[in-house]
Amino acid sequence: GTVVKDDITNSTYCVYNSDVATGYGVGAFLFLLSGESLLMGVTKCMCFGRPLAPGSDRAWSIIYFVSSWLTFLVAEACLIAGATRNAYHTKYRGMIYAQNFSCETLRKGVFIAGAVFVVATMILNVYYYMYFAKATTTMPAHKANRTNSTVGMTGYA
């Protein structure tokens, strides 16, 4: 990457050429997208199919579902930002106080952040699937069928 000065705002930003990292970033983006799509297809995105049994397994399933989607979106954003020629996070070096860093260091940071969020997404997806499977296989506890009261309403004859 090379440092370019913007004449209008008098700030500097990094311009990158397309290299092998761009292909890796796009490939990682597509693999993560297909993995998340597969998991959501298998679990029917928790919205369709059998209802989840009430309890802690259902609660953990929902927590891991939301968390995995958040980390997935951040990971996809980092991967796509790192794969573009002018990464959004490095375009405005002065605003993020990154004047002392080289362009290569900043771009590696975006890919490293993407990799960390990919691993976090993977771990959360595993836990989501575990608790989802428990919540769908566990039958909810039913109330015991109680017979009518045994106290008679007529007198003794």
C-alpha cells in the first residue's frame, strides 16, 4: 500500500493494489457466508419448524443465535473491508490516530480482526447448534392429569 495525500482535506490515506490477500479475503467471506447459510438452513433460522421447549436450553439457544449473527456481521464487514482496494478502516488515517502506522500494518489489522471474529462466530455457532438440538429434542414437561376431586357433593345415604 502507498500513502496518498488528499488535497481537499489535507489528510492522508492508504491505497492498495489488488494482491493475493484480496482473493483470500473474498474467499473467506464466501466460505463464512456459506457456513452461516448452511447452519441457518439446518436449524431453519429458529423461526420455522418445531418450537423450542421452554427452559434454559431455549434461552441459551437464543443468546447464542443473536451473538453468532452479530459476530458474523462484524467478521463479514472486516473481511470485505480488508479485501477492497481502499479499506474503509484505513482510508481516514488521521481520524483514527494511525499516522505512525504503515499501510501494511493497518491492513493486516483489518484481516486479523476479521479472523478473530470468524473464530468467534464458529465457536458461537457450535454452541448455538448444541443448545438448539437440546431444545428441540427435549419434550416440554406436561402437567400431570389430575382426576376430579374425590369429595362427593351428596349426603350419605
